[in-house]
Amino acid sequence: MLAQQSLDGRKTDRIRCRIRGTIRFLHQRLDIVVLDISRTGMAISLNGWIDARPGSVIEVETREFGMIEATVRWYRAGKMGIKIEQTTNTVAQINAYFKNYHKDVQITLVK
């Protein structure tokens, strides 16, 4: 299900999901759930508290897209918005995720 781009002004569409993983910041590690994802960022729900602040670089790891680096954009009420670092490796991992897990559904009407 696509999030509405025009309603929140984001440059890229977000796709809702529920992906379990972990984040790492300095010496801390915390379980998370990815709530939505785009090619440039994601929103996550945290199962606890981590000391990362906006601008902090974190590592996000899931089974679906491996480990990627990201920058914290906002953090409040147990949720965090992150911007995915646009390195060659990270872009390839996110593209592979969209190719393998989020394919456009084609509906054909039968007459």
C-alpha cells in the first residue's frame, strides 16, 4: 500500500511494511520495526530508548535488506525517521529489496 505523497509533501512515495530488525548507535543496540520505507528513507518504531539524536549516523539491519547506514532525521514518541545514506552499496541493497519484495501488482479484468 503506497502512502500518499501529495498529503505529506515527501519527494518519494513510502510503502507501509512491518519489517523486524535492529539499529546500532555507538555502543547501543535496539530492536526495531520498520513501519514504512522508500528509496531514500524510512520510519521505524523502537522497542526502547537509544541516545541517537537528529544528525546521528546509525546502522539499520534487517533480514530483508541487510545492513545499511542512515542518518536520524527526527526522533520522538518511540519512533524515528531516518534518511538512507546514498552510497553505491546501500542504493543497491534498497533497490534489491524493492525488486524482490515490493512488485507492482497488475490486475487484469476477466470478461
